[in-house]
Amino acid sequence: MWPLRWQVVAAVAGGLALALETLPTVLRWLWAGRRRRRRPRREVLFFPSQVTCTEALLRVPGAAPSGCQCNLPHGESSLSRLLRALLAARASLELCLFAFSSPQLGRAVQLLHQRGVRVRVVTDCDYMALSGSQIGLLRKAGIQVRHDQDLGYMHHKFAIVDRRVLITGSLNWTTQAIQSNRENVLVMEDEEYVRLFLEEFERIWEEFNPTKYTFFPQKKRSR
Amino acid sequence: MWPLRWQVVAAVAGGLALALETLPTVLRWLWAGRRRRRRPRREVLFFPSQVTCTEALLRVPGAAPSGCQCNLPHGESSLSRLLRALLAARASLELCLFAFSSPQLGRAVQLLHQRGVRVRVVTDCDYMALSGSQIGLLRKAGIQVRHDQDLGYMHHKFAIVDRRVLITGSLNWTTQAIQSNRENVLVMEDEEYVRLFLEEFERIWEEFNPTKYTFFPQKKRSR
């Protein structure tokens, strides 16, 4: 009987060794699969952006396909990627922008408002009244806009999509900046950064409450 | 005697197999533990910054402790945190800045240059000659500076420390922006973002090579 018992011991030792051998491989494969399925969005857009046609992106829902015949390229560009990141909004969009005069970005924001997305805009009082500013059009469309009355500038350039994606960088939302300047925009699906920028937005939103506006604010010092 | 031999064979086989199979798992676990302990740097600085004394940070190495008696607070502020992030540089600092007139940030960059850190600066030609600009002082100190001659602005506001940490946001490096504006700066130890911004820096550095300067560039359109 003794030899038989030792055969069993040897078999068990071998089996255990095999199990230990395969287990980590199986776990790694499962973990890699999970990461493949869900990778948070991380993108960097550099400007100037190639000038491309964005009509297809900005089509009003239900309208006939644009099938645009214009001479502009119809491929992707930094601007089209920025528009896609914004147009992904389904519930809310917070905008905190120093200067906003880009017609395409203005149309994108109005489209989201028409779709029922809750849009809130904070901007700088010196730039919102300049020729070409989109702020007046957004207000006419019924979008809530608040502005500063400070000595300093409200110089942020960030957007928060569905309280999930932060879009921030050096880019003012103007055609000059998009087409001519060296600029960067980060598109980050990142809980920690979104939370910090949302807190900053809410602080400013409350501070710029129109009930606190004065009608003869001090002049700003020039930059 | 046979059973005794089988005992030895089985024990040795089992023991050896177990040791071989568990070793890689143990090593991976230890490595993961080490990475858990070393969390990459992630910080968001919001401005305007409280005005604080930064003399202690900007002391020349070997100089007597400042023991500053000024009336400013001597605690932390967004500016002091930005200075710390920059002064951590040991090997290299790339700066890509639209406007640079902050004396404290200028002193920090000169300190790093004196310590032997390789500093390279890219800036915008319209703003580098304005009164209070630090660019002339950096050039006098022997720091390499290159500027654009484009129609558009070199509007980036980022720094890369030791090819490891990216510092980027809406903040121009001016006293007005630091003390009066609503601004944000991200400090990110992130391989992917650092790589993308380093590539952008090197593209601009090469494009702004002084051998390519023309002496009567076109006027920029006004913003």
C-alpha cells in the first residue's frame, strides 16, 4: 500500500503545480479584457486646426442630410474633434469661457440647448460684448449666461460634459484662435479633475449671480 | 528502501514545482505594491492666487536664509505651489509661454539655469518686447529663447519639468493673471501627456529656429 500512497502524493503535487501555473495567466487575461472594454477618454487637440467643413456635425436633428458640396475638406480636424466632444453631451454642459465668438462652437452649444441639455455659461464681461461674440445669440436662444464684474479677467477656457468629461486648455473659442494660433485642448474623462473644475464652476456661478451685479463697476486695468 | 526513495522524489518534485510557480506571482505582487506606494503627481491650481512672500523659495543656493520680515503672509499659495513644481527641475525645463512678465517666475527660471538645468523657452514675438517682459532678462542670463513670426499667436502656456511633469492651463505668467484673473493650471505627472506636449514643443522649437527668421514679417491681425 505504501507505494500507492506516494503515487497519490506525487500526482497531487503535480496537479497543484499545474493549477498554480495557469491561474495567473487566466487572471491576467480576464483583467486585460476588462480594461479593453472600458478605457476612459484621454485626448489632446493641438491648434491651429485645419479648416474643414463641419456642416454634417452641426445638422439639426431630423433635417435632411447636409451632403455638403462646399470646397472645404470634409475629414477630421482639431475643431471637428472638439465639436464631437461637446455634442456628446446628453444631460448637462458647463462652459467657463473668456472669449466665445466661434460660429461653429456657438451653433453646437445652441444645438445641445435645443436637445434639452442643461447649458450654463460663465464668461468675461469685457469680451462678451465685442463684435462677433456668440454670447448675445446664446442669451437670445434662452441659454443662461453669467459674467464677471471684477478688476481681473474671467480667463478660464473650460467645458464640462455630462459631469464626466473635462475639456480645458489654452484655446479661446474664437475663429482666430482655432485657425491661426498655437493652442492646446485636453479632453479628459477623469473623475478627480471633473470634480475640482465643477467646484470652481459652481463657485463662480454663484459669485456671478445677477442679483449681485452693480451697474457702475470699476474699470479694469488694461493687460 | 524503495518507499523512502519515492518519498524523496515526490517531495523534491512538489517542492520544486511550487517554488517555480509561485516566484513570478510573488515578484509581480511586490512590484505592484511598489507602484501603489509611488502615486504620480496630480494637482490643480486655481487663481487668483493669494499674495504671499516667496523669498524663501527663491533664495539662491548657499545664500543666508532669507528670514524675511515683510508683511506678506508666508504660507502656501497657488503661486508658491507653481514655483515649487518648477523648482523641482533637476535636468531640463521646456517653457512654451504666450506672455511671461512675472518677476517671481522669472527668478525661478534663472535659478534653475544657474543650477545647470537645461532651460529652453518658446514665446510670442508680440508680447516678449512689452514693458515688464522677463524674456530679455532670460536672454541676458544666457537662456535659449525662440519666438514665432506667424500671423497667429504662440498662445500655449505650458512647461515640462525633467521630461516627466506637464504644467499647463489658462495662466499667462504675468502678475495681473496670477493676482487678479480666474485661471487654472494642471500639474500632471503623466507619460502620455508629457510625450504629446514634448513633441509639440520640439515641433515649435525647430520651426522657430532663428536661421529661419525674416526681418520684415507680416503684421498680425489684431485680436
